[in-house]
Amino acid sequence: MHLNMDGHGPLHAQLTRALKAALFAGTVGDGGRLPATRQLARELGLSRNTVLAAYEQLRAEGFVAARVGSGSFVTPPVRPDAPAPTVRIERPAQSAFARRGRRYHDHANMAGRPTPGMRYAFSYGVPYTNPALTNAWARELSRAAAYTPPNYPMTQGLPALRQAVCDYLARRRGVQVVPEDVLIVAGTQQAMALTARVLLDVGDGAVVEEPHYSAMREVLQIHGARVDAVDVDAQGLRLDRLPDPPPRLIYVTPSHQFPSGVVMSLERRLALLDYARRHGCWIFEDDYDGEFRYDAQPLAALRSLDRDGHVVYVGTFSKVLFPSLRLGYLVMPPGLREDYVTAKWQDDFGSPGIEQAALANFIADGGFERHLRRTSRALEERRAALMASLWRELGDELELADSRAGMHLVAWLRRFDAVQGEQLIQRSRECGVDIYPITPYYSRPPHRTGLLMGFASMSVMEIEHAVQRLAECVHAVARG
């Protein structure tokens, strides 16, 4: 506890005044516990008797109350007046990076953020919640904490986790790599930030899909790239719309395009790889939820078809486990390993070691695969319930863009324009149903209404009830 002694009078009186000042400043809140007398005496270099005398004076004046066996606690309220509001000092951005950050990132407008107080929410960024996973993960963390060395982990990531990622990619995604190719990162966001540092200079061109995951566009823009949004059709990114001169970096989500749900065709994948080879550009493959398909085995990852080393492949555990884990992986292009590891070292030295060790063991002993199988079955049931409910309640009023993959689908309302879409969102939230427009993920917003509908976070029964309420709102808005 930091205290300022004024140097006037006996030490116990100085300490009493310093403690009062701390209480008035809110250093210890109402009802908060003061440090133990022995601890405070040791921290301040005073005798315990001095501290005891000060505490006794505070108790006599009613500022604190003693509880036998527990300590001394602040008696509310100790501040006679409410503290003055903090004055926010506006300052100009101090660097070009900060200026770009202010220009491109809006802290108050985060697309997809849940609305408080909703009974139902079609959240598309929230993974399936499995209580069995919580218990299994707690056991893995406890075990890992007991044997993980307390030193800084390797910047590139624990060898055991990198090997587990290699085995997993070979089995699930057709990607053949060695542990030396893998960099453990704090999710896709950090993977893109590192890639921008390694591959792009300020002013270099980059391409994102249209529509696209807006956070990736912002990372590139804040880094200083010139970003173009290129249309996606039923086959994936339209190569005939790529800008001239060719971009330095192309960001794609080929296994399950976000947010449209399109799966890039094999023909388009091969053409994109040929384009990158001919023009010397890089491809950032975001395989954010390629594990989940409900009709057939997924197409092999773009990285598995790359023979020229132009693909930066990124996967994350946020969607298949839980977002708070903040672990993902990046498969580095040949010849750029040291550059990527240096960028990671500069950013944070390395990802947390205990979590890495726990995840490595979870994958190695089969727990991760078992979780994926359970999750896939649950998601397939919820997806089927959502589609059946939508067709039953809204029928021909909808156009469903369903790729039979991932954890969300897109529902277009055939007769709703953008204004009616805003009215529908407002009315639905008044009825306790949180729905999300697809509009924020376009740089050129469409004139019709599209809804991003996640189905991972609600049960089958909740999905059915939520769609009934949503249909009532749709009909009410349509009537005007």
C-alpha cells in the first residue's frame, strides 16, 4: 500500500493522516480490508506499535472497524463528498500508427457485440458450450501447472504443442508440416498483426474479401496497408476483380467464407495459388472453423495445395474450444521462420506456457478429438433446428445462404430493404431476441436485409422459440 508521510510530528500521527488521505482517495474502497499491521509495518519500515497506534486512532474516529480474527475494514461511507469526475484531456495522436488507429478503429461500435438483457441471442462469434469441456480443461490446467517450468516459454511455442498441431493438421486438414514450421500465437488477430509486420511496408497493397471479417481489415489499415475489398461469388474470391498493380497480401477464408458462408471451389483455389505464384504475392488463409462440416468431408486446406510457399496458414482454438484461451497457430512460409519468430518475440516474448502445455496434452491424449466429435453432433442438431424453424415460420420470405459448415448461416429477407432491416433489429431486441445484421462486414453495404444467425450458443428448444418470436417481428415490420 503506497502512503505519503508528511514528515510533521510523531510517526503514528503521520501514518494516521496518510491512511485517512488514502481512504478519502478511494485507495481502499468502502468495506475493503486494510493491510495487516505486520505487513504494513514491514512495507513502510516502521515498528508494528506505530501501525497499531494509527489503526487504533482510525477506529476511534469511526473510519475503520475491527473484526476479531479477520482484520480492520473500512467503514462506509468514509468519503463525505462524491469524488470529482475525472477530466478527460484530449491530446492529438502522437504517432502515425496512433493516427491510423483513431481513424480506422471505433471502440464504441464493435460489430456482433451481445446486447445486454436479451432472452435469446443468435450470437455468431460464440462457440458451443460443453460442460464436459470445462471439467476436462480444469484437469489439464491443474496437471500442466504442476510440471510446466516457471521460466519464459520458447517464443515459437512449446515443442509438444507444435508437434500436436502438426499431427492434427495432417489428420484433419491435409496440411503436412513439421514443428519448425509452426508458430504458436494469441489467435488470428495476432497472426495477422505479425504477418503485416513481416510481409508489408506502409503503403503496400492488401486485399480482403467483400464481405469480410472487419477486424482483419482494420489490422491491415492500422499497419498502413492500402486495403481493397474484392467481391466474393458462389465460387469464392473473384480473381478478375483483383486490383492492378497486384496486391502484396490477399486475405481469404476459403473453407467457410466469413460471413457469407461460401466455400471456395477447387478450381478457384488453384487459380488463386497460380495468381500468387505469377505475381509474387502472399495469401493469408484464415481457417477459423474449417473443422465443422455437416454433409461431407471438408475440402483440403489451401495450404495443402501450395507448392510454391506463398500461403500463410492460420488456425485458432477460439472457435473449437473457447475464446478466452487466446491460443492459435500459424504455419510459416519457408524462409521466413526467423522473421516471424522475431516479430512474435518483439510482441510478447511468447504465449503462456501452462495453457500451451495443457492444450498439448489435451490434443495428444485424444480429448480434443472427442470434444470435436461431440461439438459437431450438437452443432448439426442446432443447425437443422434453425433451418427447419426458419422455413416453417418464414418460408418464402427468406433466402438462406447455407454452406453446411461452421456455426452460423446467413438469412436474407427477400422483401426487406435496409431501413426495414434496422426496424426489424430494433423490434426484435424489444421482444428479447438479439439478431445481427450482415451490413457491418461490407465496405459497400447491400440495400437488402441480411441477418447473421449463429446457432452454437442456444439449445434446440431455444432456437425454435427464438425463431417464432423473430417471425412475429418480421410480420409486424412488414405490415408497417
